[in-house]
Amino acid sequence: MESISAVTITDKELEPARAEATAKLRGFSCRALREATPAPASEAKAPAYRPLQSTTQATPERELKLLERVQAIHPQDELLTDVEHHVLWVLRRAAQVYLCIHGYYEQASGLDRLKQANSAGGLGARQEPELARKLETGAAVSLFAFSAYLSVQLAEYQRDAADALPFTPEPPGKLGLAGRQDGLHTGLFYVYEAIDAHARDDASLVRAVRERARQLAERLAGLQHSLAEREFFARYTYRIEPEGVRIAGFELPSAGRALQVQVAVKRPQDVVGNHVAKLEASRIAQRLACYDRERQTNPFVELGGFVFTFIGDGSPGTGKTTLIQMIATLLGDYTQVAGLPFRYANFSIDEISDYQGRSGQNAKRFAQSILDPRGVGFGTIDDVDQVCGSRSDRHASAGQLEVTAVFMQEFAGAGTVVRGNASFGLFSNYPEKVDDALRQRMQARFLVDGPRTRDDFADLLHILLHRNFELPLGADYAPLSSQQIRKMVDAKYGEHDVPRSAGVRRVFEAIRGRGKGALASWRDFGDYLHGLSELDARFTGRAIRNIADAVRARMMNFDLPEDWLAQREPFFAKPYETRVAMLRELRGEITPEIVIQEINRYADSESRYAGAAEARELEDRTRQHVLEARARRAAAERES
């Protein structure tokens, strides 16, 4: 497979093209690319571009001044509006990207040497077709980069106002691709044309430029296979910094909202069993909906109880996907009441690429789209053991290791800022395969164990079939009565008064026996945690921080009142300080029992992961020994 190299384009690389790009916005000479009258039906299938036909050889020239045309949208004001200024800045930046990537293409393809030879009169007749092909391709790939950058940078800008407008622009006509100037003038011409025809205010300006850029990018992506020298562009992945826009071949880059996916509607009553996981998952949805977009903070980050990252593990078929759907459903409901934009996205194995650097870029784009402070985001990584490679796994691909490194940095890196607008959930059937450092970055752990009791199994079958036929309920059975979350949670927490893992229980009993009573002091908890660190070296300071976060979450062990979540006025419409005070009144107290339960829950989960990993390794080695023994017997039988 052809290797892909990643190229980062920073302000330093773009700066030399700034003066030329600015001059193009002030004015550029161009000949109209669109026909004055519609083409006959017989010509409808004519090529959509003009290879090697310069726009300086057709109709009379005219000078187009983009800056003046944008200023004319509001003729009564001598100054630009903020939106007009932003659009022009992005346009200039896109022109800089065009010029920079064209320079990279010239160097990679040898086009610069061919042009020098042609200027010096030393170009051979056999090289003329190559020069023509590379001139065309260089203009096409740079124009694609121009259009893709412009489309992505304006994708979310003023989106709500722009999308509310009717907009049916005529698609771009012919494309002039005879050289460097031709391609850039083509892009600017069609942007000017869209502005001239459709821009009447700020919102319509944004939409006209954005949609025209998208049309150009799609047109060029469709023409890529007719470009004979495109491999000199496709073998590189360009990343424009600091914006983070990625140009990878003719792939149309995705903006944040493009990651939005639809999920099946699931309510808490549709999730059978998993009582603690269900409660804590519903709390995540409630806490995220309290985000204050203007202040870019969340009361629960200040007061405690906000879960930024969590991992849910369980056997196949225990309800992990249903839990994801429940969180997304609740978030959609709550954020609509709160008046907040909401984005849900899942990062899957499909994002892992064989191309160097691309998997990490996909992971970075996913994380940044969820963390966007302009709204609420919920991101999931389902089957995380397949997506993120463990550094101790010799079979992990380079792409999986890239993704692991990116998520470790995004979830708990030096630049991680928890605003309270985003939460990430990792889900796996085999959490022991997840890299230890990545797993320890998860603040909360949910055991998704599915239906466990007789009522759970009856409830699950009832949910699936009761609409299709009727059966007697049976003695002492009330459908879904056992699925009321609060009814079961206290008992579930109480199960962690004593550790379940034998190793953890020995440490616990030793500390408790030393004090001849319940653990109730800082010294008791310190001794217990120290003993756990001696039992498992992975029990580090990060584990203590995760336990402390879980304890603070228990302190905020309350549901928001139903009327707060049903209407905006009782809570979401109030000033931030008032909301903080209202939540503070609901806050509970921390008790030694809560601390013990959370230490035991965390320690038991790590012990469960370690035990599963050891059992899996033992099973693999046993299977290998059995196969080797069979092979030796088969070989001995053949020799005899």
C-alpha cells in the first residue's frame, strides 16, 4: 500500500502567501467561466472542466473585487460587520492554503523543474504532455484544498441563522485549471458569483460562501480520477494549524456537526437490570444539561459530581449499547429544554487507518468535536479494546496505538480543560485488554451486567413481546416494578461495604482488624490505600483522584427535580449564581461508609480486570500447548 506522510502547515508556512492572497481579495482579473445562456440538452454530458484551457484566452477580462463586493452588502456602513470581516479573513486564509499546497505539489511532482526548463527554453517535446498534466493537476488539487478549507471553517459559523435561509444556488460551471493562477481565480470567481447573487445580509453571506465552497469541493472530488498526476497530492495528509483542518487526498473533511449520528430512542425503563450503571448514566445526562454556554462552565464542575470520562464493561448482550442509547436520548430531551446544542458521536474501528498519522488525526477530530464549548457533547468509543491498542500488545497496529496516545492526551493531558460540556464513555466486553494508563484515566467505572434476577428476565421478555400478544402476568409479578432505579441502588451500593475480590478483602480485613472496628479516620483510609498499592502497583495517585471524584459524585447523589428538566423556567432560565445555589441546597454529606464503598468499587474493578487478563493469558497458553502436543502426535504418527 502506498505510504501516506503527514505534513503540518502552520502560520509560518502560510505567511509568505499572505500579501498575494490579500491582493487577490482586493481585485483579480478573470474571464467569466459560466456561459451567458444555458447549454443545450445535447451538451449536458460535456466535461465539467476545461483541461489546459486558460481563463485568459476566452472572453474579455473583467476585474472582480471581492472586498468591495462584501462591503456593498451594507452600503450605509463604511465599516465591515464582524461576520463580513470573519468571512473575508477565512477567504484570505483559504487562498493562502491554495498557494501553499500548490507549492508543495510543485516540489513533490517535479512541476517546478519542468516550469523552469520551459521558461529557459529547454523543455523537450516528450516533456510537454507531462508539464500539461501536472499544471492541470496542481491547479485542481490546490483548488480542492481551497474549497475544503473554506467549507470546514464556515461549517459551524453562524450556522443556525444561515441554515434557516432558503438557498438553491446554481452549481459551478466550467473550471479553469490551466495553471496556478487559473485555479485560484476559478475559486475566487465562483465565490464572488455566489456572493453577488445571494448575499443580502450576514447570514446569507456565510451560507453563500459555505455552500459554494462545498459545491466546488464535491465537483473536484468527482473529477479526481481524471487527474493523471494526482498521486503527488494524495500521498500526503495536510493539517492546517492551529485550526486543525485536515486535507487528506480528495476526502471531504468533516466538520463537528457532520459527526452527529442518530440513535434509537431508549428511556431508563427500557434498560433492564444494570441499576447502578443506569442511575449514574442518567445523572451524566442531567449534569451535562446544566452547562452554561456563555460562561463555558458547569455548576457540577464547581460543586463536584461531574463525570468527564467513564468506562462501562460487561459480557456481550448485557445492555451496553442500550445504555449508550439511553444517555443520548435523555441528553437530547434535556438539552432541548435547556436551549443547548447537542452533539453525539461514536468513534469506531472504521476510523483506524493504515495510513501513518491519519488514525490519530481522526481521533483528535472526534475529541475536539465533542469538546466544542459552543454546545454539549457526548462521545462514545464502543468496543474500545478493538479501537485503542494496548502498548503491551505486540499485535496492536500503529493506528490503534496512535488513537490510544491521542485519547490519553485529550482525557487527562497537560492541556485538558474540563468545562462541564462534554463527557466520554468507553465500552468494552474485554476491559482488561485496554491499555492500563488509558483505563486509569476513566473517572468512573460502570459494571454493565444485564438482567440478573427473575424479575429482570421477565421484564426483558415483557418489553420485547407484550405488544404482540397477551399472557397472564403470574403470581406476584408487576411488570417493570423492579426496574425503578432508586429502589435498587442503595442495596447495590451496600454490596460494596466489604470488597468482593479475595485479595482486596484480605487487605481490608487486615486494616480493619488492626483498628478493631470500622474504618473511620484519615489514617485508616491512608493505611487501606497504601495496602492496596502494595497489592497492585497500578494503584497510583491517579486511582486516588478517581476515587475522590466518585466520592464527590456520591455527595451530589440526587436527581434534578422533574419540573426542572421538563420546562426551562424553573431552573435553566435562571442566572448562573442562582442555579449554583439551588444545586448546593440539594447536596448531601460525605460519610465514611461512602468512602469505603467507593474505594472497594474501584479496587474490585481493577482486580476484576487483572483477573480476567490473567485468565485469558492462561487460556491462550493452554490452547497453544494443546495444539503443540497434537502436532507432535500427528508428526510421530506420520513418521511411524
